[in-house]
Amino acid sequence: MSGLRVTWEAMPLVVAPVALAYALFAATSVWLTVVDLRDHRLPNALVLPLYPLILVLFAVAALAGGDAAPLLRSLLGGGVLFLLYAALRALGGGVGGGDVKLAGVVGVVLGHTGWAAVLIGTAAAFVLGGVVALGLLATGRATRTTRIAFGPYLLGGAWLALAASIAA
């Protein structure tokens, strides 16, 4: 908690909302992965509610712990990834509108963990997607024009970054 000392009495009010936010993100990650692989879409009905739900949970933890830094990083991380993916979309980078919206959510979640997680998660998403795309091309299961759902790799990169932050 950034060197801040949280009393034992306040600890559940800090940990529980964060754990709930990650659990919500985990459950939705599975659901979105299945939908994107099957339908090549990331429905707004699944992605957009994550913004207020996760941010409110992170805000409760920040208030209980008296440390706003993780919440601020969440907001900035969400904004940075949203803008990065929006720029990629605008430049014809092959990402869809659902990917842009999901990237903002991923930035919110990873931002809470730290800037290293944002960087690792972003890089891992592109590495994972690239490796799979190369494998599909090499095996003849795809061509250069085949559409590949990117949401699963965006989420996979996020979970790799979260795992790396726990291991560190």
C-alpha cells in the first residue's frame, strides 16, 4: 500500500473490494474470451459495466486505506490504454471498437497494480496475439487477411501481468 500503514480493523475494507474487483474481472474475462473467439465481438453489455463497478470498488478500497495512489493509477492506466487502442484503431491497426473499450478496462485493472503491470500487460497482449497469428499462418489455418479476435490476447496479457506482479 505504498508504505501506508493500514490498521487491522480497516484491512477487510481495503482487501475485500479489491478482491471483488479482480474476481469480477476474472469472471468477465472468461465470458468475454468465449464470446470474442466465437463471435468476434466484445459486447458493450459485458464491457461497459466493468468501468463503474471496478472503479467504485477501487474507490472504496482507497477510502478505507487512505491511499488514493492506486485509484489514480487506475484512472490514468485506463485512460492511457483506451487512448492507445483508439489511436491504433484510427490508424487502421486492426483493433476493433470492442478492443478499444476493453483496453480501457484492462488499463484500470492493471493500473491499480502498478505501471509495470500496465506495460507488461500491454506488451504481452501483442506478443501473445502475434505468436498465435504466426502459428495460424504457418499451419495454413489463416491468411494475412483472416480476422483474429484480439480480446482473448488483451485479457491474457492482463492476467500474465497480474501473475507477474504477484510473483515479484
